[in-house]
Amino acid sequence: MVRRFGIALTVIALTMLASSTGTTASVPQGTQSDKDYAKSFARYGVTNVVATTQRTSCYTPEVPFSTSDGPNDGYTGMSDCLGASNTGEALGPYATQVGSNPGYPAANPMLVKDHSESDIRVDPTNSNHLIGQSKWFVSAEGYNHLLGFYESFDGGASWPTQGHVPGYEGWTDNTDPVGAFDRYGNFYSLILPYQFFYNADGSHNFQKNTNREPNPAQPAELISVSVRPQGASGANDWITTHNGKPDFVAPYDSQGREPDKQWIGVDTNPASPFVDNVYAMWVVFTGPYTPHPFVSIAHANADGTHTDWSAPIALPQIGGTPQGATYLFPHVTPDGAVYTTLVNETPAHGSFASTIWLDQSHDGGLTWTTGPAIVKDIPEPPFRFTNTTFRDGITATFGTGNILVAGHYPLYVSWEDGSTGLDNVLLSASYDGGGTWTSPIQVNDNASPVDEFQPNLDVAANGTVSVAFYDRRLACPAAGTAEATGAGIALDQVNPAYSGSLPPYGATNYCVNASIQYYTPTLQPKGHNIRISQHTWDPQLNAAHTACPTCLTTFIGDYFGITSAGGKSYTTSVSTYDDGTNAAHYQQQVIAILSIP
């Protein structure tokens, strides 16, 4: 049952603003030393479980690609499965690959190696049942992947069921892992399948031409769904069709209308007038900086099926945002209200500045209103972070509370701010339905300036707010240490973005950890940042190349997952560290588990 008692705002004094301008902010808990931060993993009893090394997955990709960037950074190209799969998943070819042009799909199943970008959800009917998802790469060099899933039935201790999410193998890529459970324990994976083929130089060609695209029998791009029904046990146990056809939410098959950045939420609140509504959100780009946000609605049934998806409904935007809006995060409060933040990115002063605002619906998603900007003119960090080649990702995150504060369900938004020339994570809250917002506070408490990025926010059942993020405060391991060997630093020998000596032993603002910060519902910090990755890892190793194998930009994910249940936090984030199960230093998903203070 939802707890419906209020929390007095007199606990702390809150400065309420109609909106604020992007800037640096205070760190209410104060900074902590790198030494104390490094020890916090053990001090708080954090557990790490490497989920994606526990099974070997293979699938037949729609588009084969053989280029290898190795041996630098550990790259090994695309490899035949050769019977290595032990997931029990179907290895292909698949029904949606029928009608492919000559040369497609690949002749054989290929080995899944890398697993970056992730999401994690907990079953509301069983707090020990979790499903994580990530990109499931068969070629990091070619940015060639489906979505994969990994499932735990014992609170994250083990992840015995894994495989690619089936239903949409007839597209080059399935991307942007995100899912949600309904109140019956059925899991909805919202998927973005899209087609491209490779030019001679390995770059990606998105031409919509039935003679050239890999699979003219399918739409070029779409928003779609696969549902894992409650009680499923095998890797192939998914519902991938609706009314006898693939479960398309919205197909797009014309140049200049490109869907992206999908997210999903389900109303699981029994007292809500709109209980069982499923809200699928995404944007459609009509230009490089012009995304248009939409929502489609269905009603979840207990058996894992659902009603027809509604026609897409356009979401409103605030004035003065000609470049549109992206980064949608639908959340439902116990009274059935649906909220999402939106982010507008507009060129300003030779760089980019962002505006964040809130849309909300009180009639089950049929009509929407928008309020004043939450924060304006946020100086964004650079596209690629200093010293390394991986790009930044989604710059904001949003969550809602289930416990009333001053008569309203609290709303929380966190975002990246590049005001200082490096990236920091800020946080603000609203306790009046989005009309006003508290002055931003800084989440990361590193004493020395480095980049902190890709926040993701969760609100626990008891109202505790947590913000997880990637963290570069700890230097790369020193030469000759066991940690340097485990991190594979010796493989990192060519990096055009780094002016120091390679391999980057002891390099600062280079290697990565993951962190979390906890707050009360009224944003009093509960202690300092906690390190939730046991080992520092090198983001250059086996990082996917987003445009071509020789192009500069690489990828560790646009976000990573966080959820909570039973008094514990669960995150799933990337690491290339070898803990004894990752000798090739592939991108793996590490589950961090810790008790909520």
C-alpha cells in the first residue's frame, strides 16, 4: 500500500524559485577527500555483481561487419559464436529478417561481447525479481547491437536468465534500453529498432532505398514493444506481437522523421483512476536540433497483453524553445497524475545551453499542460569529455515521490552543469506540483575538480531520494599494481584525445567509477557520496564507435540504471575491469547493491 502521510517542510528551510539559471551550487554535505571516497565502498557494505559475464549470448545480426580496431584498447571485431551460447535464446535467423536484401542477414550467429548503457527495474509483485537491460554488442567497432536483458530472482545475487530481447532482429540495431513492470509482474521493454548499412569506409548509411537498405520488408525505424510476461523463465519467453503483428507503437519510414529517446512508465497504483495505463514517450527529430515529443497510451492486462496503442499525442513546449525538446521520463504519482521533464538544447554563445521544464497530465495522458522553466541557460559540458573519446549522454533525470510533502507528491530533477568548465551534477525539487522549485544544490562532493556526469534519479518507497552518476575523481591505477592489471591499463596505447603519456597509469580525470548520493525527501543529504564500483575502470577499452571504426567519438552509454526495493538500492553500470570473469576487458554490466541509509 502507498503511504499517504505528509512530511513537514519545517524540517529544513527551502528557498523556492519559479525557475533558476544554470550555475554552480553549494554542496550541502561539504566535500570529502578522495581517500575517504575510495573507502566508502567497503564502509557502506556495497556489493558488486558482474551480471553480464554469467552467460554467453549470441544472435544472428541483420548486418554483418568484420572490421577490428585491435589490438589497441582490446578490440577484437565481430566473432562467430561457434557454439559458445549457453543462454537458450533463439540464435536465428528470425521471422522479421524474412525479406532482407541479398547479403543480409549475417550467415551465422555472432558472439555478444560488450554491454553498455543500461536500465534496471524491480517487479512490484516480488522485490527479489529484477530485470536489467543494456545494449548487446556484437561489434563495438561497427556500433552493431540489439538490446539484451539479464534477470535475477534472488535480489541481484545471480543473473541466470539472459539473452537478446526478441521480436525485432530484422533491423540493424535495437537501441536505448528502457523498461517498466506493470502491477501484475509483466515487464514492458520499449524498443527503438532502426536500419542502416555500412559504407566502404565503415561509416553508417541511413539511406531509405529499398535496393540498398538491409531489410526493405520492414519500416526503417519505429517505436515498438516486447513484453516479458509474469512467470516467464526462458530467454525466449516474450510476447512480441499484438493482434498477430509485431507490436509497433509508431513506425517511421520517411526521410527526415527520426524517432529517438524513448522512455516508458506504467501506472501501478491501485487507487489511481488510470491504473494500468502504459505511457510510451519518445521524440521525432525533423532536423539535427529539432525533436518533437510524443506520448502513446495503452492499457495493460493481467496476462501480459495490452489494448491498442493510441495515436501519438504531441506534448506541449514552453515558449522560446524553437529547437524542440527531448529526454522524456514519464512518472506516475499515486493519484494517477503523469509527469515528465523535457530538455531543450539551443545554441548560445558558441556552445549549447539547456532549458528544463515540466509537462503534466491529470486525465490519463489525454491532455497536457506545461509550466514555467525549472532551470534555464544551463551551460552544457563538452560533447566529449576531457582526455578521453567517449561522448556525454542524457544530461538530465527526473523522479517523483509517493509520500505527500505539504499536500503534494514531490518532484525531483537532476542535471549536468558545465559552468565551471568541468561537469557537475545539480539537484532541485518541487513541493507544489511543479509551480516552484528549490534552489539547486550540487550532488557530487569531490574535493578536486573533475567531471561527474550522467545522473540517474530514484525515489525509494520511504521517500529517500538517490542520485547515481559516473565519477572521475579517482586517478587511474598506478603502474605495477594489481588494480592496473585488472583495469587493463596496458591495453590503452593510442588515444588522440589525450596529451599525456600512454598507457595512462595514474592519469587524472580519465578513468571512471560510479557513485550515489542519498537525501531525505526535503533534500537534506544523508552523508557523503558513496563509491558503488569496487574497481576503477578505463573507458577507452572496447568502447563502441558511434559513427565509424576510425572516427574519434566512442560510447560507454548515454545513461545507466537505478531502482530500489526492500530498503536497498540497485544500480547497473558499465565497467571494463577484469574481476576474474572479464579477461578481454569488454564492457560489462556491474550490479551495485547497498542498503538505503
